[in-house]
Amino acid sequence: MNKVAIAAIDLGKHSFHLHAQDDRGHELCRKKFNRVSLIRYLANLESCTVVMEARGGAHFMAQEAAKLGHTPKLIAPHLVRPYVKSNKNDFADAEAICE
């Protein structure tokens, strides 16, 4: 299995959609998590860049990712919107955050 280079997370109130890519931009993983299972998944993942939109709850999740050895990055929501390729849904948002 290829090593995850970027893990993008679309944050929600109760569910989190993750899109992971390798260093060449190939999709490796696309999953839906709750808060506890997302932190557990990130704990088992090798160090990578974890990217998410800067909105409510993003700073908490960035701190949790940093505690686990990842490099968190927050992106302004208005910069993510142009990269959504198709219909607006949570997995498309997570993929756009990777871009």
C-alpha cells in the first residue's frame, strides 16, 4: 500500500469525511468517520499532512492531529470552493481540500 501524503478532512458536527492521497495525487482512501474513530484512524496513520477547512472545530482537530505527529494545515473556506469538481457533497469537499 502506498504511503499517505495528504489526508483532507471535511468537518461536520457529528461526521467527518476523509480523503487521502499519495504524493502523486492518487486516491488511497475515502471514508466517513465519527470523531472518536477519526482520531483513532489518525493515530494509526504514519505522519502526513492533515488539511481541513478553517471553520468551527478545525482548531481542535488540528491540535489533535499535531499531538499524533501529523502536520496540520487549515485552509480558508472561500479558497476551497473553486476546486469542487462536481456536485456539492462531503466527499467532494474533502477531495477539493486535497487539491
